[in-house]
Amino acid sequence: MAESLMTRLRTGADARLARGVVAGLAAGLLFLLANMWYADSQGMPAVAPLYDISTIFHFADTPQPSPENLAVGLIVHLTLSAAFGATFALLAPLIRGSTRLVAAAAIFGLILYVVNFQILGRLVFEWFQEGPNQTFEIFAHLGYGLLLAPFTLGYARPQESRAAAPRGVAAAAR
């Protein structure tokens, strides 16, 4: 008998939550490093992404470079990274098979881009439409999602055996 959706989501949720937080922090730090590298390669200060992220906390129209906003940006970024990683890990049991989980992780990263930059960026955080390079952000978010996958592969439901006979055939053979 197939286990219910709610049972599948509740079983081991605490371990998935912890693993998701670690996954989100690890992926988020690599994501941040990529953004810092990109900013530096464009002649901006490497810490510019942290100033950008601090605008979320302050609801500011433009980044305000200051030591305080460096810390605010880092804390906001790490908090969101951990929360997004935990969310993906909590949902991982809904996905069947490791290949689908990797694809779902990539899609999750792209959904984060769409929600954060295209929806919230247009409605609330206008700087995220003006400041960051959108093409780079698509790839960075895709990378964030893919970096979640190795941490969560063990939580995907097992792939059904392709050799198994369809239900109707097995029942008719009896």
C-alpha cells in the first residue's frame, strides 16, 4: 500500500530540515562567491552583492555601502539560503528517483530566480531589476539549485523498477 503524502512528508522531517539548512548554507556561500567574483569582474567592489541584498532588509531603493550593510547583507543572504535549502529538502520525498531530484533542484533554483527577481523585484525590490545582471543571476540561481541536489539525493523516493509488470497484467496472470 502506498504511503500517504502527509506521512511521506512527516517521516524524517527533522533530519531533512537539518540537512536542508546545511545544503542551503553551503550552496548559498558558493552562490555568494560567484556573485562577488562577477561584481569584481565588472569593476564593482566584490562586496557589492552584499550591499544589494541589504536593500531587502531596509526596503531601500538603492544599496547604501556601509560596514553595517555588509553585515546585514550577509545575514539576510545566509538566512534566505538556509530557508530555501530547508524548503527543498523538506519537499524532496515528493520526487521519485535521483535523476528527477537533480532536475527538480535545477527547477527550484530557477523558480527562486523568477520569484525573487521577476516577481518580488518588480513589485517590491526595484533595485533587483536595475542593479544585478539578470542573465548572470539566472545561471547563479540554477547553480544554487543544483548544489542542493547532492545533499538531498537520499531523500528522493526510490524509482520504480522498470522490469515490474503492470498491475493489470500481474492480476490477470493469477
